Amino acid sequence: MSTLSKILTIVFLIAIAVIIVATFGAVVSPVLFPQVFPKQVDQWSAAGLISTFTGVMAALLAILRDQYIEQVLQRAPDTPNVAGMMAEEYISFALGVIVGEYFPALQVSNMQRLSRDAALERAVYWAQRAIEAKVSHDPGFPEFVTAKVRALQKEPESTLDCLKQALREDQSFKKRIVMNDLDWSIFTSMTRGESQIIKLDSLLKLLDVERPSLGDVKHHCNNRDKHQRASFAAIKRSDGNYIFVTVEGLKQRHDDPTIKWRIDGCMELQKSVANLDDVMKVIEEVTIPTRLIPEKVY
């Protein structure tokens, strides 16, 4: 470990110790000296300091974690793989997904308290490190991870460029995106605004996937599963964010053929409508369907 790393580590440990002592004092002092600490101050101080403590811990642990990996990279022959895996870990942090797939020994619960922006910033850094190294035992992986980061940043042009580079190295990334729900949600939500459909169709063309039409969605809803539900993945027209939509059609009574339809997936979709045609109008107004979800086999 370099001298600078040692100094930074010592500073971080001192900061953690100070915060622990302050938090302990805020919690214990009102108990020992209730006449000095009103109840309101006690609650505010304890809650505030504990929240601050966990937030600072998350940031410090993230920095210490990165320092450790930086040391590893000085000895690792396949730097892009290590850096790329770090980028994927931070992508998981940004999306609030349970992490630790590549570095389980470094997984700390407080890391999950990193803000989305902070996690994404670290993902950008590690993805850039992977690209800059230009040597990998896993061809295309650095470009693939970089494409995911660009998609999260809502940069469709960069996303498609990086994905094309990754696919030139390894066509199996197509299957990974199509089969992995998380990757699918990241890539299909890469854009927003007027060019949504154009960019989305460019992505799906790269993946050899056809975007379902409104007619396909209607047919899917007419062929609901045994729970009378039909589901599909989509993005919102308003912001391009990924949503999982469920359409439910239930008869109110056995002797009445009338079906009551209900849509769920986001606030704009949470409503009951009279018939399937109205369901389609709502879906078309709010979403752009990206793929139909087949019935689960129980």
C-alpha cells in the first residue's frame, strides 16, 4: 500500500471513530442527563446523527473499497475485467439491486445506502478504466459495461456505439441482454423524448428482436394466464424509464360475461377501464411496449 493510501486510510478511520463517538454521545447523554436534553432534542439529535453516520460510512466504505481495487489492479493482468466488474457492481448499487457477485468479501450493507448519482459516478469511472486498459481476457466486456453505463445516463448514441463494439467482439452479449431482465431494463430505457421509438428500434435491431405492436399486445391480453393476467415490459413515453405492466381482466360474476379490466405498472396506468379497447388506448398513450412476457409455468 502506498504512503498516500495509508494516510487516507488513517484519516478515514479517525473520521469514522469521531462519528461513532458523536452518535453514541447523542444516544446516551439524554438518558444520563434527561434534564439537560429535552425529548424533542434527543430524538432529533439521535436520528440525525445516526442518519449522517450511515451516510458517511457508505461514502467512506465506497472509497476504501475503490482504494483496495486500485491496489489489486496494479497486480492484475486483465485490468479491464476487474475494472469492468467494478463498474457492474456500481451499476447494481445505482439500481438498488443486491450486489456482491464479483467481490462478495467486499459487500457491506451500508454500501447500499450510496445515492444513485454517487454510484453511477463510480460506475462511469470504472467503465472508463476498463476501456482505457484495452486488454481483456473477455473480449467486448469493457465495451458492454460502458454501454450499460451510457444507457443509465440516457445517452442512446453512445450506448449503441459501445454496444456495437461489444457485439463485434462477442455476439453472445445479445443473448445476455435478451435473457437478463435487468440488462433488458437498462438498455431499453436508454432514451427519452421524440427519438424514443427510433433509438429503441435501432437497439432491438441489434439484438435481432422485434418490438411488439399494439395488436400483439391486445392479442396477448386476450390470451391471459390462469390468473387472468397478461404482462409485458415497456418504457414510459414521458421519461423513457422501464416499467413492468400487468393487465388483469376478471369477470364480476359467473353468470355475467362482462369483464372488468385493470392496468398496473406506474401511477399513470393504475386505473380500471370498461373494455379492452380502452385498455389499449391507455397503454398506447402512456407506454411503448418492448416485449411480451410469456405465461409462467407454475
